[in-house]
Amino acid sequence: MYTTLSKKKSTTVFMIALLALTLLSIYFIPRVAASPITIYYFSPSTGYVGDSVQVIGSIDNANGTYRVFFDEELMANGTASSQKDVNVMFSVPHRYKGSYIVRLYDVSANASVSKTFTLSTKYSISAVLPPQQTQLMEGQSAKIRVNVTGGERDMARWANVTVRLPYPVNTIYHNNSFQLVNTTRPGEYVAEGVYPRDFGPKAHSNYTGTYNIASNITLETGAFKVGLTNATQYHRFETVAIQGANYTQPDEIALINVTLAGKTVFSTNVSAVDGVVNANWAIPWNATYGNYNVTVTNVTSPGTIKLIRDTQIFTISNATFQCWIQVKNLDNENVSAVTVAAYNGTSMVSYNSSDNLGLAKLSLDAYTYSFKAFLKGVQVGNISALNIERNITQTLVCQLANIKLFIKDRAENPLPFIAIDLRYNYTRVDDSKVSDTRTLETDSTGIVNFQNAFININYLIEAKRYGYIFNRISIGNLTASQWVNITCPTYALFVHVVDSKEIPLPKVSMNVTEWSSGLLVSNKTWVTDDWGSVSLNLAFGRYKVKVYNYSARLDSLVVLNETIVDLTEDKLFELVHCRIVNLSPSVLVIDSLGQPIPYAEVKVERLSEIKQEWVEIMPHQRTDSNGVALLPSIGGDYSISIYVQGQLSGVKSFYIDETNMHVFKMDKYITIGGFVLETSQLTVCIALGLFIISLSIVLTYKKILQRVTKR
């Protein structure tokens, strides 16, 4: 037993020691965690200055900000995708030859990951041509440039540059004085010289063909071409500059000739000046597209004979240019929706409509075109001839004018929302006749502008208010923009106000508002005279007439009536019939048998037109002995509540505009001898009475029966 206990203790001690050792190992062993910032793809890893390098990776934060550095120079920055992805490209900057760190930096995490890029040295040699030329002409000079990028620090050497003349001459000219000079950009060295000036007294550019360039410091070679023209590709309207060199015989004359398919299109004799002959040929607008041959030959004896014949091919090809036609009217305003067509003779070659900036945008080959502008099928302008030799913007003035109108009342106040119809007839280019009407509405300033109206035709202008014409004006043979003032007439309006019995209502208030604007006319209130009438002078139009008065019974202002008046003629008479005034309405409360219920409480509420809410009329009424209660003498929207014996027994809502009696039948009640009972109470009383009568009959019969039995 002792041995067993010892084994158990030993086992326990061993397990405790093992657990402690494990915990200590976990605590003291360094933790290694994978960085969430990664570059998955990096290419190329070696290259030259200017190469594009792509970096694809991820950072720690979705939509987080990243930066990419090359040798600690910021190359790119941006925001990662929602999946934390980064995909960016940058160009290798100027540096000395060597290895450099490219670093992807996560701004939020303040952590980065790096790759190495190895920069190599790159050599190049080339010829720099004069401006605006694609090749040298005979006798001209070219700058020869040797360029090194990614060079080593403190690089200092000389370059020997050679120029080989075209085949079959193949003469080589040398220059060993090209010194490579460090520029302001690290690792870049440049050496320059001029051919033929710096390549010895015999060097020249007197032959057409390819001149090859080479250098002893690089296997890279270059070349430049010498020809008779300043380019090999031309378009119509351009000028071909032609030059030949080394015509050195005394008083030598050379023939410059340009042919197409063997047919001469340009030819001239030119005297040599210092051995050089030159001429210019302006390519005409209708020149045929194709390959042209230019030659230079001597026409004197003795004359220059060259080892390489002076001849060259150049091409005239079509060129498409952007032609923007700026469409204007006679007021120098941009005009949209005008169709502009370009013509080659009588053939339409292109067309487009002017946009909201008045620009009709066409793409046209180099040529001379005519242009016509059309609006609604009517030719409104033209350009007789326009040379398209480059991208161009040209103004086209159309025969379109504006008709502006100002509508006002007699007090010079502008009238908005006035509809103006502009009626006219015109003829299209296909000789079809059209009748048209344009309708606009005056703005808040009372002005309307009919833009871009055809000139040299007649117009009829109709001014309408609420569909009624109040003015007509004719314009004959419009030739320029016009400004037209129209005054809306003022008419007399007589308003007569009567009550429900057609008796004039004196001393009641009335206001008049303009129908569309809702503005109070003259900012005042009128009051009817002793005959219930009001006389007004208003501008032609539509008005809302509202009659109202104060009611002591209702203790509020009451709208008696309102009506719409179209004032379209002078001395208009308008009768306003206030049917809710001077009424004698009432309510009759009856029981289930049609008998009047006296002393029922009548609660009256009326909808206020001013406050737009229900107003309770005090004090409450009670029905008389005939079950009748009188209502206010002014009609309107009413809600009537009937209370019998203090309980709400009926509610009705109705509009009162005539004298009548509104009946409330209370099926729940019955009146007996002036007393009001509920029908359920009456039923109980009748049942109880019948029971008592029945019981009395039974007892009486029993007594009679007992007496008969005793006898």
C-alpha cells in the first residue's frame, strides 16, 4: 500500500512539472506572426530608367491608405480595395546603377514590406531633327545625341561617334570628341554634337537616303533620313518644302519636278545659291490622294552629277479635322437645334445639329466646303466656302431674330403667367407650306422672349389670360429683333350681394384676389353699400371674390360666399347670392312613435371657414314642448348632437343652405304624458302590470271558488 501511494505521488509531481515546463515554454519562446502586408507580384525586378514596374499585394486594412516608395521616393499612393488589395504601376526614376528598395507601406498599420529592384545602365544614340520636320532635307544639319541612364557614379568618358552615308557611297565620318556630361538627374549622362559640322570638313548631307549612327560605348545604333522634302507624309492645304544640295557648278540651274503616276503636277527651274536649290509647293484643296515623286536634276551644262540621284517619294493622304460651326442669331446669341450640313459641290458629305452651346460638331477631310444651316426645314444661313486644313471653329450667323414682349397693367405692374401665342406661316426648302404656333408664358417680370424667329415673314401675336384673348398685335416682315409692350386693359366690375331671400346685404365685407397668384387686389377690403353693391376697376383676368361678415351669434367671422369671376368684358355685373344668410333652420326631436321629445339638449358645432376647425356654439339649446329647437340663422357645415336625459342619443352632420327642419328620431325613447321613458323601461312596466293583473285575477277566482264550495 505504501508503494502504491508513492507511485501516485510521483505521478502527480511529474504532471505538475510537465505542465509548468509547457507554460514556461509558451511564455518564453518568441512568437512569430505572419504580416498581413504582402507583395504577391513584383515585375520586373530588374530593368532601366523609365521602365514600368507593377506591384500587386495587400495591406492590413480594407479601404486603407497605402504608399509605394522607390529608394524612399514616393511613386504612388491610393486606397486599397474592400478586400485590402493593392495594384499599382510606376515608372523607374533616374538613379545610378545599382540595387534599390521598393517598399509597400500601410499608412494605418504603420508597417511595410519591401522588394529589391536592380537598375542597369542603358545607352542610346539618336539624331534630333529640326522642328516640324520628320526628315532632314539635303544640306541641313542634325544634332547627334548620346544618352546614358542608370550610369555609374563619377562616370567620365569620351564617346567616338560615326556617321555612315547611304548605300552605295558608305563613306564613314568620325567624331571622337563627344564627352559624356552628368545632367542634373542622377545616373544620366549626355553627349551632343552636330552633323556634319563636328565630323570633319568633308562630312555632308548632300545625298538622299539613310545615314547610320554608331558609337564605341554601346552596341545600340541609330539612324536618320535625308530627303528632298521636310516630310514624307502630307495632307491637302499643306506646303511641301523641297531642297537639293551640292549644285556647285557656276550659274547652275536645277529643275524641281513633282509627278503623280508619271503626270507632272508641279515643276519649276531654280538657280542654285551657294550650291542649294529650293522651292515650295502648296498642295491644292482638290489634290489626289496617293504617292508623289519629286526629283531635282540639273538643266545646265556642265552640271552636277551626283552618285545618288536626287529623287524621293512622298504621300498625300486624307486627314480628318474637327470642324465646329458656332451657330449664332442676329443678336449674337448661341442657337441650338440648328442642323448644319457640309457640302462638296452639291453633295452633302456630313451634317449635325447644334448643341445647347450652339456648336454643330463635324468631322471632315481636308477640303474646301460650303455649309448651310437649317431650322424646321428652312435655310437660315450659309458659309459659301471654308478651307478645312486644321481643326477649326467657325461662326455661322443665321437669319434669326428675337421677339420680346413685356405685359403689364395700366399701373405699369408686370403681369406673370400670361400666355402668348405667336402665329406665323413659312415655306420650307422643299416648297411645302407650314402654319405654326409657338406658345410661351410670361415670367415673374412679365416678360416673354420668342427666340430665333424667322425673319422676312409676318407674325400675329395673341395675348391670353386664363384662355381669353385680350390683345392682338401684328408684325409685318420681321427684319430684326423687336421689343413689344402690351398693356392689359382695365374693366369695370359691379358686384351685387344678396341673402338667401335675394334681399341686398349692406355693410358686408368683400375682398378680391387674383386667381393664379392669390395676391389681394389693391391690398384692401371693400364694403357693400346700402344697396349691397360694390363697384371695382380691375385688369382683364380671373378673380376670386369672397364675401364675409362678423356674426355675434357665432362670435367669429363667417365666409358668406366666394365665387370665381372671369372679367373678360367691360362693365360686367356679378351677382353674389349668399344662400346661407338669413335662414330659419331648426331641429325636431321625436320618439320612436313620432311624438315630440321636449327639453332635449341640442349641442351645435359649426365648421369655421377662417380657422378651419369646429367651433361649439354657446349656449346650448333645448327643445320646446313641441320637440323643436332653432339653429343659427347663418348656414354652413354643422354637426348637431342630441342629448336626452343627459345621454348622447344622436349625432348628424350636414350643410345648411336653406330653411328646413332636420328631424332626429330617437327609437330608444317614448313619451307618455310629457314624461320620456326608454322603450326598455316601458316594456318592463307593462310586463309587471300584466303580471299583477294576472295575479289579481287568479286570487279573485280562488276566493269565488271557495265561496261556491262552502255553499
